[in-house]
Amino acid sequence: MVVRRSCSFCAGEIEPGTGMMFVRRDGAVLYFCSAVCRKDQLSLGRVGHRLKWTRAYATRKAMEKARPTAGSKEAKPTAADKPKAPPAGAVKTAPTKTAPKPTPQAKGTPPPKAAPKSTPKSATPKKDASPAEKSAPENP
């Protein structure tokens, strides 16, 4: 009976009578379809499912598309995640006003100065009289 094997690096199918069987010192058996796959894994230390040209990459991508995870970048919101539209007879409310956002400052320009606070004259503190005024009589 003919046994069909798959490449340990690219997951491609190996035809009977072709390829190479590599046995590690620990007894693990690796099958390679070509010298490129053998050198990439053994000599260069590459991982097959990270290279776009391999069948292992295509298989892994297909699995990720079918079942997106919460941590993956490709996870898109589903219909259950979207907010539901209000019923047809619902009363619409006016949008609330928010404070305007401050305009961004250009680099190198100083921030605008705040207007000086004006105080009424009666609220200003009075200065003490000078020594010359103190010695002068108040009534002439």
C-alpha cells in the first residue's frame, strides 16, 4: 500500500518515491518535499506557516478567517455587536451640545495669553501716605 506523506515544512503533499526523510537525534521523523524546504527548516530555522508561499500558511490563514479570535487584528464586529436601531414609533431626541474643542497650536508658537483681569477702582488697595504727607497738617 502506498503511503502519502506531507512535507514537515510547507505541508505540501509528497509523491511516493520523491522527497527526503530526515530523522533527528531524538527520533523525530521529518519529511521534506524539496531541498528548499529542508534547508529553510534545518539550516535557516524558519517556520513554514509564516512564509506566504507555503501551503501551511494558506491553511492557517483560512482557519483564522473562519474563526477570528478576540486578540487578532482581523476580528470585525458582527451584527450582534452593533447597536440596534430604535423602533419605528420611537421619539427622536435632539442631540446634546458639547463644548467646542480647542484649536491645536502650531509647533513653535507660544500659547495665547489670557486677557488681564480688570478690577474696579474701589477694590484696589490704597497705598500708604508718603512720609512728607504724614507730617503735613490735614486742616489748613
